[in-house]
Amino acid sequence: MWVSNAEAGFRTRAVRTASAVMLTLAAASASLAASPAASTVPILPPTPAWSGKSRTLIARPSDPWITPSEAAGFATTPRYADTVRWLSRLCDASPDLEMVSLGRSPEGRDLWMVVATRGGGSNPAAVHAAGRPIVLAQAGIHAGEIDGKDAGMMLLRDLQPGRRLAGLLDDVSLLFVPIFNVDGHERFSAFTRINQRGPREAGWRTTARNLNLNRDYTKLDALEMRAMVQALVQWDPELYIDLHVTDGGDYQYDVTWGYNGGVGWSPAIRQWLNGALTPAIRSALTAQGHVPGPFVWPLDEDDLSKGIVEATTTPRLSNGYGDARHMPAMLVENHSLKSYEQRVLGMYVLLEASLRVVGHDGGALRQAIAADRARRAESIPLDWKWPSQPATRTFQYLGTYSRRVPSAISGGLRVDWRGLPDNVTLPITTQTEPKAEVTRPRAYWIPAAWSDVADRLALHGIQVDRQTAARDLEVEMYRVTSAKFDSVAFEGHVRVTPKVEKFTQRRTFAAGSVRVPTDQPLGDLAILLLEPQSPESFFQWGFFNECLQQTEYVEGYIMEPMAERMLAESATVRADFERKLLDPTFAGQSRERLQWFYRQTPFFDADARLYPVGRE
Ligand SMILES: [Zn+2]
């Protein structure tokens, strides 16, 4: 038995997924020719009938503000144009709602955001001036997982005067993005989510350029992500909610959510999320007939009894990104095997509870945010290890019974989910051990020639100080001693993992170079983007590959006589060379022997394999 490998995923799993995708493509083209009718009907495990109290939230058929999905009995979800039309009508009718475009997608669609604030407001300054805390909820970052859109439409309706949530906007403002991946949403069909129980048709996970927006938070390749991050910078919400639906196994929970593991980069925020937000959401969902659960991973996919893990991710994903930029962020994963009605209603309840908590406890939340933004940790973890120590805590896990039977199809074991509850006590661990850490430098120096990287830092809202004159200063530099390129592209990049050695030298940074101080609220994020050992660094995403190439060479007929003279002239060179020759590998490589001499000449490129960003 195993639990969900919910699709928000993280790195180790993502790498595995990439090769799985290639295999799937090959299989798909082979089977299309046959394509029997049975291939069009996903066979999902049974799920218990559900009739939670939250069904009372559904508008009556006579209600003029019934949402398209409610009107269809949650069998369908509206297309982009219908969604925008319905929301525009609601905003026109409401004193508190306005629609703003965050930008355009590659296919030219507006990324709409509804601003729900008492008295109305369509720009960050106006909404901030009102003083209420802000929740930004986004649906459809993976457009097939679209529960959040239909839940948010119902919720916006219910914030209207005379309706059940009319008072809520006294305490809090809501920014709601109904569809983040707008182009993916319009790749609309019945065949986008084989493992999800409704709606009948939905959009696609990735963008029109096949980018996964929930892997783009740091590198900012997608226009959609640039628009969203710009919105996060400008609107600076107190809580950022990213709404998904799982892939993977079965369990009893219908709504699961989490933040970013155990330690991360924002300890005060984490304490508020765990202490104030989680209990409130859990009790609201339970009261409305839902089964709330934590967002966890199995330690071993094939053996749940080994326990579950609260994962800590890098800022590639929304929850890791929020953590790294000290913006409270919540990742919500509805369970794909539950009915669409149950899922949409669960998300509505979660959103309502979140708005209430932020509204009532906004003061404490703001203090937590301020504390983390003022914190200047001396040592910054860059990545996290999978837990190596046995768990010391246990967790009452609401699983679903399954059995494993031999399979004639796969030749392996087949998992049969039976849809029946199976409550088990499981060990639970939290990912808290850093895989790599660096000390905090005072600043980074990005040479003028790499201003594209500085531009991306600025998009994150990181303060970058462009120098008008050349600067000569002592900095720490990294030399790349080895660089391992991935064998397949991932999210449009061939990633590279380096080993580096650090040394100190005086360097001149030309006019136009950029100094990035780490003594700023986004200092930790700058570190994660600029340290080459960070999995989220621009280096590892391949933005600095040019540095890994040697571009000047020496001919043997020149180096040979020079080497003879160097040996004759210097006892040290002689002794070093003799010592090197004791290494049989070196001794057997004539080219390497000449290179050894070349590297000791001033002709050799002193900046070979040098990561050009300096640490002040
Ligand atoms: Zn997702």
C-alpha cells in the first residue's frame, strides 16, 4: 500500500517523472492506431458516497448568481471566456469587486485577478491604504486541477451584500486569480486528467510552451509566472494560497494542505501557519463534513508502513518560494479521486476559513512576517536531505484499504484500492536536515555582462544596485571543479550540478555591474538564487554554462620547449612535476602533462571555470 505522490512534487521525484513522460509518449503513439472504446474511460477506484453539510453552500437553481459549475451540478467547469464573462458581470454588480489583468499569456490571454476589498480598489496602493490584511488565492496553476476556480467563484458571490459572507470583507481583502495557467486551461478536453473524478472536461497541466508553472518560481521563464511574481511583489499579500488537485494513491482525506516542512527560511511565519491557520481550517472542514489531512509523502512509495514525511522543498514550488521570500504560502491539494462537488465545496470551506483567520489574526501574522523579513540568518540552508533518522513521532493516518495482487499486464504487482477506510498509526518525520549550507555574504557582485540574471533578480523584487563606475574589491569567488549535466532537459533547461572550491581574490567589476546586498528582506532569496550549490541557483538552471568552457589552447610544439625551460629554471616546478608523475594516470596522458605546464603560465585563462559572481 502507498499514499499519494501528490503532483506538486519536488525535485527528486520530478527527475523520475521526466523519463516517465518520455516513455509515456512512446507508448501513446504506439497505441493510438488501435484505440478501442475502453481506452477512453478511466477506471477509478470506488469512493464512498458523500453528503457533507457544505452542500448547503450550493446556490439554489433560481439564484441569479448561481455559478456555471453549480448550475451543472458540478458535472462541468466553465471555459476561460465563460469564467471571465461571469466574473465581469459579478464585478460590475458589486461595490467591492474589481477585475485587473496581471499581464498576458504567450497566446494573448489576460491573466485576470478579482480584487475583493470593502469599497472597491483596483491597485495595490488603494488596497494597502485600507489597512486590511490580504489573501491572494490562485487556482489553475495546473489548469486541469481547476477546483479552486469554481470554489472561488462561489465564494466571491457569497461575499456580496446580503449574502452569507457579506461581513468578511470588513476584516480582510481577497485577491483571487481564477485561472493562472490560462493557455493550458483552454487546452480543454475530457482526456487531460485520467486520474481525476471530474469535471467532465478540463485544461492541461502545463502552459502553451509546455512549462510547468509550479517549477518556474525561481527562474521566471514563463510570462505567466513573471506576471504573478510581479503581482506578489506589488500586492504583497499576507497569505498566498496555491490550489491544486493530487495525482497518486487513495486515502480518506478530501482536502490536504501544507506549508514548507519543518525549518525552512521563515520560522516565525511557520509557527503562525501551524499554530493559527491549520487548526482553524481543520475544524472548519470537519464541521462541514470534510476529511482534512496534512500534505505528506510516503518515505517509501512501496511500503507505507515505513512512515510518512513532511517535505521541505526549494523555492521552485509555490510553498518553497513563499517560505524563501518570507511570504506565508499554503499549498492545497484536493484529493483527485473524490467527486468534483465534494472537492469544490472543500476548497470553498478552506478558503473561507483562511480568510476568517487572516482577518481576525492579521496582527500576529504581520508580526511574524516582519520578524522573518528582518531576520538575517548567518547560515542559509540551500537544500534538504531526505530524513535519515528514524521517526520519533507517530501519526493517525486515515488511509484506504488496498491489496496487491500479481498482474498479468505488468508482470509485477497490481494495487487494488478498495475504497474502504483503513486507519493506521504511522511514523512521521519532518525534513529538517540541510543538504548544503552557506554563510551569508554581505553582498553579491554580478558582472555587467550577466545583467540578464540581475534583471531576473529584480523581477523577484530583490533590491539590486547597478554600479555607475568600475569597482575594485576583494571578494570570494567559486571555481567549478566539476560540473555534471543532466542527460535530459527539464523545464526547458539542461540542469547542471557543480562541485566548487572557494578562494579570495581582488577583482574589478566593470561599470554596469550589480551589487546585491543580502541585508534586505529578500536577502535569503538572493542567496538561494546566486549560490551555485543551491538547486534553485541560476547556475544550476544553466544560466552560466558559458563559464564552463575553456576558450584558449596551447600547441604541443610551443609548450614542449617552454616546459623544458621551466624545468631547468625552477627547482619547485621540477619537484612538483616529479611528484605528479608518481600518479600513473597523469603519467600516461601526454596531453594532460602538457596542460599541467600550460596552467602554470600566465597565458592560461585565470578565469577558466570561474563562476563570475563574487561574494563580498
Ligand atoms: Zn498541481
